[in-house]
Amino acid sequence: MAAGSPREKRKERRCLIREQQWKPSMYSSITPICFASPLLEKPVGKESMPQTPPFSAMFDSSGYNRNLYQSAEDSCGGLYYHDNNLLSGSLEALIQHLVPNVDYYPDRTYIFTFLLSSRLFMHPYELMAKVCHLCVEHQRLSDPNSDKNQIRKIAPKILQLLTEWTETFPYDFRDERMMRNLKDLAHRIASGEETYRKNVQQMIQCLIRKLAALSQYEEVLAKISSTSTDRLTVLKTKPQSIQRDIITVCSDPYTLAQQLTHIELERLNYIGPEEFVQAFVQKDPLDNDKSCYSERKKTRNLEAYVEWFNRLSYLVATEICMPVKKKHRARMIEYFIDVARECFNIGNFNSLMAIISGMNMSPVSRLKKTWAKVKTAKFDVLEHQMDPSSNFYNYRTALRGAAQRSLTAHSSREKIVIPFFSLLIKDIYFLNEGCANRLPNGHVNFEKFWELAKQVSEFMTWKQVECPFERDRKILQHLLTVPVFSEDALYLASYESEGPENHIEKDRWKSLRSSLLGRV
């Protein structure tokens, strides 16, 4: 394969790899938060709750469902509608619109959109405190003499709202203040009603299970991170320990693609919808000197997923640059081309792009003698599919096709849609940057948040798919823990395989041999 100059290849790499390392300046002081289960679909309590559609149907094909159940006071209570679509409102009015009463329950699209976006303006625990206050005061839940029939009418609706909150954004409740308010309001609802008491217990137990699952996942991530070692260091100390290459561990590229899909779906599952918003939290201009979430941005799982992409890219480049013989390097390239093709067929676009990125890294692309032995036709097709030109038009077309297939799927395999994640984050980032959160009159720009929620809800549908492939612990262990080369070590391995072509490369080779190997 004809390879361009190192400079051109670096440009390619910036387009692909560095895209994954992109982090907005707001990323700092990150602590974990995630989401691990689908929404509850069944009504709670004796009364029939408003039937709400699953995520895939929440936002209709024309855009999003903005036709909310309006009561008389909504049209003049600080909310602005146009053609029955909620476009903006004061923060207080939007909070009141979230709270059900005897005659009203908010549409599910509104609940999801407001809970997702409200954290740009206030902490979730502040919102929960306001919701609890409105429920208790307006419905007189604190009054021992209040009408029991009235409470029976409103209690299941409040319980449904709390259930949707705990199901959709469970890791908001890692905050003790959130959990205190939740238990207090749930206790008021449940007092004296056995049915509600059971439902409350079920809701809280389900929430605790999710929090426990998060803690376990964090421990696994921390363990993997603590054991990660640079491959060159291991090579120098225990060379025999990593002599096995990926083909020795898994000779079948289709099986490797399936195991990659296991990792992708598991890591997707632990990204909470709120992380897409919390990644971009900045100071609210109406909050004086207070910056919402400034002390702890909760985007750890989103970050971990981007780190996985980078690891996979470097793993691919390491496996290609490691073999001493040219024919072995060529075989490894063809192996990864087959893995990438199967990822495309599965709908695993994130692993596909990570593999292409690894193969486009300069230490790999400069191996001209190696590439000359590779049949590159299949690789050219894959690169065309993931071509970044025209805002990734080809990829977006393929993604829409996979999403459509997922909607009409009869099997779990057909449901798999794993997006090129860095591009998804960028789309959401530019949507957030391109529109103001507040309008000039101080109203929250809710029209913007409908579109934001639409994008995130699509991701929510994809992340809930169960992986249909059998797990192979040995292969998964290798993919997640085998040491990989650093960028400098990759260049050194590349120069050792195919010598430097010019003075710049020769100088760099000498420098790397000296710094990494201690040789002159």
C-alpha cells in the first residue's frame, strides 16, 4: 500500500486518534457516575399511570415529541408554547411542570428532557428538594387530617415520577441528600398503604442494586488501570511473558470482533445519560459566582470509554509493529482488516474506527515494505466507509442503516448499534455550544434541550442491547490487560522493523534507542 509522508500520516492520525483524545476544557475534577438499566414501563400503584413509550418511540421520527399534557395554568404560568409545543419557560415554572397533581402527569419526554438538562442550572439534590417540597405542600402530604382519597389519587403519580427518576438517572442518588429526600417523600406516600409500601421498597432496592453494580464496575476499572504497564518495560524485564500475539490468543477474527463487542456494550451500559450534559457544565450566568457541579464533574464512565478506544488503537498498532518478520506483520494487518470488517457487519462502529485509527498511526503507515505484502482492497473499503470528509457522511449513512435495522430487529445481534463515540460526543458538544441555555428574558431555552434529549435518548436505546455472543474470558483478559507500546515505543519498533528513510527519522531513531533502550 502506498503510504504518504510521515507528515501526511500525522495529519491522518490527528483526524482519527486525537479525535478520541479530544476533551473540552470543562473536563476537570471528574468523579464516577453511570446508568445501568432500562426505564420502568409499568404503572405503579392501584391507579393506572399514563402509558409512556419506550425510548425508541419517545421522540418521533419528525424530531421530538413536544406535545405535552397541558393544564389550564400551564399556558400562562411562566411557560411559553407555540403551536402547542413547549419552547421555553422560567426555571421555577419548568420545575412545577415536572410535579404531578391529581389531574395531571407530565409526559415522559418532558420528564427525561428536564431531568437531563436541569443539571445545567442546579444540582440534582436541589431539584429533588424542590420537587419534594412541592409534592408535600401542594398535595398536603404532611397534613395528618388530609383527605385519604386525595392522597390515594396523587400518591401513585408521585411514586411513578420518583421511579422514572431512579430508573433513568440512578447515580444522581449517590448523593446522600438525594437519597434522604427520596426516602422521606417515599415514606410519606407509603404510610398507611401496603401496596405503595411494597412499590417503594421495590424501587429503593432496585436503586441500591444499581449503585452496587456501579461500585463493582469502578473497582474493575481501577484494577485494570493500576495493572496497565508499558509493553516496552515488560519486554525488557520479562520478554517471555508477552511473546504471545493476539492471533495466538484468538486465531479467528470473527471471534475477536465479537469479544470487542462485549467490551463495547458493557462499557456503554455504564455511561449515564447525564454524563453527556455534565461534561459541558459551566457557570450559569444567573447564578452569581456559583458554578453548578464545579467541585465534581461526574463523567468518569464517559472518560473510561474514550480511554478504551485509545487503548484499542494502540493495541492494534503494537500488535502490527511487534513482529520481527515482514510476513508476520503483513499477516497481522490482514487479520485486523478482517476483524474490522466483522465489526462493521455487527454494527460495532467504535471498535471499527479504533482499529482503522491504529492502522493509520504513523509508526504503522510508514511500514511500506510490510504494506506492499498486504491485500488492501478490503481495507480501502473500510476507510471509505469511515472517511471523515463531509462531516463523516458515509459513516452517518451506515449508522442510520444500522439504527433502522435495530428498530425492526428480530434478534439481539441485529439490534446492535455501537456508534463512533467520539463523534457522538462532538455532535452533542457542538449542539450545546451552538445554542444558548437561556433566552434574553431569562427563560430556559427548552427548544434546545428537546434536541439534546433526542440525541441522548437514541444512545440510551443502543446501550440497552444485550450482547448475544458467548464470552471468552481469555480473549477479554488479553484485550483489556495486555501491555501496549507507548507512542515513542511504537516509533522505535517501527524503525527497528523498517529502517529510517531520512535524516529526521534517523535522528529520532537514535534518540529513541538512547532514551528507551539505553543504547547508543
